[in-house]
Amino acid sequence: MTTYVPKAVQEALDAARIENLRKKSRLRVETDGQFFPVLRLWEDGFSVDTETVPQLRGRVDLFDGARQLSQCLIVASEEEGGEMRYEFKRSTAASEQAPLDFYQAPDAPVGLIESSTE
């Protein structure tokens, strides 16, 4: 028994799969002020739709809704089934606080309480 699928049927299945992934995903990638939906994300890369997203390269920001997840340096990996896959050369997690440039002891006081003398 063979599992031959006509090309037209395979293209329709790929298009339906990509549309389903696009609707379910909150993830998006930002480059040059433009946002594009991310279809899938894994540990060392992500994929986007080849028809709606231009060729990406260099530094991009990865978002989950409005929250920035990471800043990434990417390289194109492969195209398959209507998806373009990218791999991370570097991925730095985003933080809501600026990094400290000094050591802060874990038992350091949080604030100063002045005593009132009456």
C-alpha cells in the first residue's frame, strides 16, 4: 500500500495546517518595526509562513502578545511545507529590569527607617 497524495491535495493540507497554526499562536517576531506571526517555536528556533513573511535575517525580537520574550540573532535554516524555519545563533532573554552593575547582598536592607524623637 502506498501513501501517495496528489500535489493539489498536499498543498491544500499544508495551507489549512498553516492557517490553523497562525490562528492559535500568540507569538510574533518583530524586525524593522514590523510584526509577523510565528507559527511554531522550539528550543533553538522558530518558523513563520513563507507567503506572508519576507526573508528575515539578523537581529529580531520575539514577543508573546505584548510581552517581549527575547532578543535573537537568527539565520535561515530551511523551507518546507509553506514554513520557513530559522535557527537562533544567539537568544537573550528579555528582562523587565535593567541589570545591576554592582553586587547587591541578599541580606541588604530594603529601606531606611528613621526613628522619630518626641
